Amino acid sequence: FVSFLFLGVGKTTLIQKVTQALKSSGIPIDGFYTEEVREGGRRTGFDVVTLSGKRGPLSRVSSDSSTSRRDYRVGQYVVDLVSFEQLVLPMLRNVNHGSDAEKKICVIDEIGKMELFSQAFIQAVRQTLTGSGTVVLGTIPIPKGKPLDLVEEIRSRKDVKVFNVS
């Protein structure tokens, strides 16, 4: 199998367009993408949207400058790990446990800092990438700062083709 990962700007827009094209061609596809949440012209967070139409918060801007020891934060955003896992993990398990006749393309947008707070997500992504016959269309961030272990692991896989989106 080959996994396609896009990085750069416009990733989610591209994922949405490719997903629509695949669906309209009758190709079985499942997965999720992340979408900005805006209020009054200002970005206030991100939602996870599954291809089956479920939506939930991934992160929101924190109005509180104090950090709880249980908060998962990326910059000004607090990650809602429970919501993320409730939406994404069942979908990934379903993709991983389908029979060969039920194999689909699996969309994972994105594998980034916020999502990688979830150890269960990391395990599910690894399982999906090694699954027989599973094709993954996903997004990873351009490396900056401290490398993200799973992202670098994916980037260096011989069965992964990376496209830069600009």
C-alpha cells in the first residue's frame, strides 16, 4: 500500500476536495479532517469532523492564563482530548478491523501536535499504516522546532509518498 501525506498550507482544503472526488467516484472512504472554528472573524479553535458527518471540538482558545496540570496545550489552545478520542478512535478501529473486501481509503487530517497528545491515537495510526491493504491519505506538518516522533517516523517510511502543498 502507499500512504499519501501532504504538508504545508491548504492541507485541509485539498483533503476535502480529494475526499469529495473519491466519494463521488464510489470509492469507499472514511476518516476525519480538522476545521478552524471562527467567531467574529477570529480563530477560536479547531473542530474534528468525521467523513460520516460527526463533529466535535479538538481545541479552543483558553481564556484562562493559568494552566491546569491536566490541560493539554498548544500555544493558546487547550486540546479536548476526550472529544477527539471519542470521535476518531472508533473510526480508526473500524478501518483497522474491516475485512479485505471492506478496506477503504482512510483520511487522517492531521497528525500534528494537538492530536499526538493521545497515546491511543498514536497506536491507532501506527496500526492503520501497517494494516494490510489500507491506503492512508493524511496530513503532517512541516518540521519546525522539536521534531514530532510519529511524524518523523511516518515521513521516513519507505511506503509513504510526501507531497508539499504550497
